[in-house]
Amino acid sequence: MVFLQVKAPLFFLKQFLHFFLKFFHNLRDVPYGGLDREPYLIMKKYIILVLIKVNICLGQMGYPVEEFFGGGIGYSPMYISLDSIPGSSRLTALGLRTQDFKDPFVIHGGEGFAHVTGKWRVGGYAGLGASSVSTVPDIMIYEENNNIPGYQSGVDGQPQDYTEFFSPTIEAKFTIALGAASVEYVMPLLQDLELSGGALLGFARANIAVDQQTGTPRWDNTFSNVYGVFDSSGTLYYGVDAIIDGVMPVIVPGPVPGILRDVSATFFNFQPYIAMKWQFLERVGLRISVGFNKGTIGNGSWSLNGRTKIGDSPTAAIQGVAFRTMLYIGL
């Protein structure tokens, strides 16, 4: 559509030059005194017609000065080249390769926008992205001769290779859920091509889940109680080695084949950007934006399993260059 609009003025300008040269060719071959008024009238009509058509076509290429109301909605994946993953050093200590997390980190989401007044546009974005890494470590077993965690050379027994078929697996999953509103100012280039600048402002939630499993899980064992057994009245019976008067034992879970820990935090997210919008069909278009994502998780903001605050959790940044594409339906 844009191609036709650009070529149309050049076509009519070519016609104008053709008839103009033809007119002077006739003027050269026919004496001026014997030339009647008809060629002049014909030339005048052609000039007026060509100028009108050129003016109309050039007008179609301009953006209307009056307010334009429209909008669109569509699928919009976001790619963020994160500077770092929160808790990377702790995950590395578990034997995980944090560099194997997806880079760029991808958030799959949807986006919508609408003009409100003049050249101002508002919209919204919602998306979810996840990436995971896992490992099956090589294991050495040894006889522990003291209560100090970890193998103590010269104190503990000689280590040996663990050769059984079922080895433990360790997996970490990093997730970001984002919801934000956008506001931007539109600078039209052509009727179907726009440049805009704005920002996404909203809240996001980051999750880090660490799953450590050994063996093959079974359905019944998945719902087993690790503290004891309930009777028909709903009372839990917990067994201890000995009961001492005046001393209450600490209730701890029994051995389990696996453990899952999930830490999460909610933070404010800000992403300034510039965007290019191209309406290549009457009701379908493409939008591309580039910006920088900035989010900060404060000290003590992380929670364990969504309910218990971790008071000594460090500050973390969710930041990096962001690239977003959108195939939308609308105006």
C-alpha cells in the first residue's frame, strides 16, 4: 500500500513531462502564427488534471492533523538480556550451571494499545516467562566420623564411588510474571508508519524454585505424611525415642525422597522504550520496540514458599536490554 502511494506521484509527474515535451514539439513544427488555440486548451486541461492528482496522492502520504482514534491487540513476546539471575552464586554451589539459563530470557505475553487524545497512546502488557537448568551429580559416599557437614579428609572414612542406578537430580527454575501499563507519544512518519517513545510501568514477580529428588516418585508416596499418622478424629500421632517430663520434643519431618523450595518476590518494574509501528494491511500490523528493563528487589523482600519472609535475603536486580515484537490486529 505504501509502495503504491509513493509511486503514484512519480507516475503522474512523468505523464506531465511527457505532454509538456509533446506540446513544445508541436510548437516547433507548426509556425506560431498558424497554431490555433486548441493545443493550448488541451495542455491547460492536462496540467490542471496532473496537478490535482499529484496533490491528492501527496496528501494521502501525510498523517491526518485531526485526532485519530484506534487501537489494537496481539501476541507480544519480550526478550530480555538479563545482567544476572538472582541467587546465581547459591545455585552454582548446588552444582548447577547458571550460564545455561536461557539468554535472552523470553516472556510470552499479550499486549494492547489505544489512542486517547491527539498523538498520545496508552496500553497494557501481561506475560509470563520461565527457564530451568538441571543436573545429575557424580556422588562419592564416605563414613562420617564427626558432626561437621562435608567430607573431612583424614577424619572421615575413605570415600567411594556411588554406583547405584538411581542418582539424585537437582533442578532450578527461574520464572518472571509481568503486568504493566504503557504510555507513549506517537510521531507519525507516513500514514502507515509511526515512531513512538514511551515506557512500561507495572509490577512483576520473580520465582526461584529448587527441586532436589532421588529415585522415582510414586503417586501414593507423593501424598504421604512426613510427620506421622492421622487417626479417624483428625489427630496426628508423632513418635519420639523418649518422653522426658517438662521437655517437649522438636517436631521435624521424617526422611523424604525429595524436597522443593520456592522463593519469590514482588517488585516494581520500569521499562522505557522506543517503538516502530507498521500497518502493512488494513487491519493487521507489526510493532517492534527496543528499551531497557529495570527492576529492583529490595533487601528482605524474598519469601519462602510464598508466605515466610526471608529477613536476610539480599538485594537483586532484574535488568537488561529488552526487545519486544508484536503482531497485532487493529488500527
